[in-house]
Amino acid sequence: MATIGTKVGPTLAIRTVGMGIGFMLNLYTARVLGADGYGIFSIATSILAVAAIFINFGTEQLAIKWVTPRTLASKSREWPEITQFFLSAVLLIAVSATICAIIASAVLIVRGQFGVIAAFVLVASPIVALTMLNEAMLRAMGCVVSSTLASQAIRPTVVLVLIFAMVFLKEDVSTSEVLFGYGFGISLAFVISLFWAWKSLAERRNYDSLNSSGVSVIDVFHLTKGYLLVAILGIVLNKVDVMVLGTKVPAAEVGQYAAAYSFGFLVLVILQVVNLVIAPQLAAAYSELDRREIERLLRLSRLMAGGLATPIFLTLLYFPGVALAILGPEFIGATNVLRILAVGMFLNALFGSVGNFLLMSGHELVFAAILASAILLCLVLLFLLIPAYGIEGAAIAVSLTMLFWNMLSFLFSQRFLNRLG
């Protein structure tokens, strides 16, 4: 098994480049659309993320847990079954997307900005869901670097170029035009990730006919239920702040908060990269009941995520106004929001990959219960704090919620590790 360090380096390099491009994209989008337009854009992309999770049906995490041990076993007879799993998962997503499209198509009659958001989500969400599956399959097969290229580097680059071109051709660029560029980038990332995933499968598997008695759509459906629940709860937890703010404060303030959140998320970039690499290795270590390896991986995730995030955290804590000034004077009002979110995200990084361990060890329902309780806490805090403190109240609610669910995940992780002896 490759060490985590050998994969974190190249993955971090790609993620850093992609992060830089994505960061430029967020900044430029905010400047082009202004606080009001950027707020609408943030609401649209938040709804897209939630819809894609529903349609993906939990196949992303399941692919890593189910495929990784079979990949590492290096048994050629396993590869037709892995390919069958992939095809069944794609079919399940297609069925899920069709059902969601039928239900959601009625929303298209809505006029104005909400109609634009509905149309964008309806078209883009199945593409995002399939891309998530493609990239999970690549990570499970050990192709961590290529699994990050399409979404993390190529997509934001293409979208940034398109928005530059729009601004060059016409002075006033609308939110719907930016969403079109975003959708084009999503589609390109899907095509590239699908090509790489299928190519990687074709290079490894036997060229015999697929085993018709292998993993069916029904099998994948039953296996995904716990992971679907976790995925839904996770994305709701990540987006509930923007969605609640959208009903409580003007769009311009949502835009300020979203901009501060984008800066604050820089603290979690290292943990995000570590999670991409460590999830397959945790799945493999748990399949062998190797407690020492699991503890080593979790300890390493805490050291890397917390240690490397410290300079970013301190910069945002002491110089938040400098960062937000890049966007323009209308975003300076989110200075304290950025400080608060930076603290919450740094605490998140210090706990390492505890959530991934619960998922890769078959305790997804426990993790789902933790996330559900975190959502309830976050909602209570949001409705209590936003009326009194506005977007700063939302930042406090999110930071406290991060600390809460990470502490619970850590305690349960230790409990399950102790059972391994």
C-alpha cells in the first residue's frame, strides 16, 4: 500500500493550483456580479450541491469503501465485478436523476431569478452526481491525482476563461450567464473524469464478458442507503447557513457571508486533500482490522491538516480585512465573519479524518446520527443568533457546530478503535 505522503504531495500540488484558480474565479465572479448577484449565485450553487447529493445516492463513499479492498487484493477475477459495480451505480444515478427531474420540472414555470436557478440545478445536478462517482472510482483504484484534476483544476480554469471572455465581449454580465459558464465547466469535468475512470477500469479488468450475477442495481441500492443518508445530512449541514441566511437577510449580505466563507475554507484545504488520499487507505486498513495502521493514519491526518493549516489560519485571523478588500469595499463588512469562520475551520482541521474513519469502517449510520444532531443544533443557533447578530451570528453558529460534530466523531472513533483490541 502506498504511503499517504507519496500521494498527498502531488494531490496537494494539484489542489493548490486548482484552489488558486478557483479562488481567482470566486473573486472575479464576486467583482463581476457584485454582492447582490454573488449572493444569488451562491444560493444557486448551494442548491446544486444539495441536489447532486440526492441524485448521487451515496455511491461516492460506497465506491471507495467497496472497491478499494478489492483493488488492493490484486485479483484479476475481481475486476469484472468492479466494472459491474460501476455500471450499476451509473444506472442507479440515472434512475435517481430521472425521478428528481420529473418532480422538479414543475419549478421551471417560475419566472425571474428563481426560475433561472431551478433550470440550472435541474440540468447540472445529474452531471455533478456522475462526476462524483467517476472521481470516487479513480480514488478507489489508486488514481488519486487524476481524480482531482477534472473538478479541482480543469473546471475552474475553463469557467474563469469563459467569464473573462463574457466580460471582454460585453460589459454587463448577468448571473444567468455566469451560471451557464459554470455549467459548461461542470460538463467538461464530467467527460474527462468519465474517460479516465473507464480507461483505468479497462486497463485492469479481464476482457471476459461481465458477470451477470455480479453487483446489480438493486445490490448497489441496498448498499448505498446509509451513505446516502450521510451524504444528504453532510451537504445540508454545509449549506444550511446560506439557505437560512437567504430567508433572513438581503442577498447582498448573503454575498458578503459567502465571500468570507470562501476565504475561511482555505484553512480546510489541507484536510480536504488528506481526506481524498486517506479514505481508501482507511477502508483497506479496516478491512484487515489493522488498528495500529488506522491509528497511524488518523494521527498523521491531524498533524498534516492542523500543522499546515496554521499559517493560513493566523493570516486570516489577524488580517481578514486585507483579504476581503481584494473583492471590493462592499465586502469589508464581513471582516468579523471571516475571523469567526477561520477559528471554526481550524478546530475542524485539528480533529483530522475522524469522519472518514466512521464512513470507511462501516459506521455510517452512527455518523449520520452525529450529523443529524449537528444540523438540529446549527438550525437552533442560526435562528437564535441571526436576528441578533446577522451574518456574524451565522458564523458563530457554524463554528460551534463544527466543534460539536468533530468532538462527537472523535469520541465514537476512539470507541470503535478500542473494540479492535
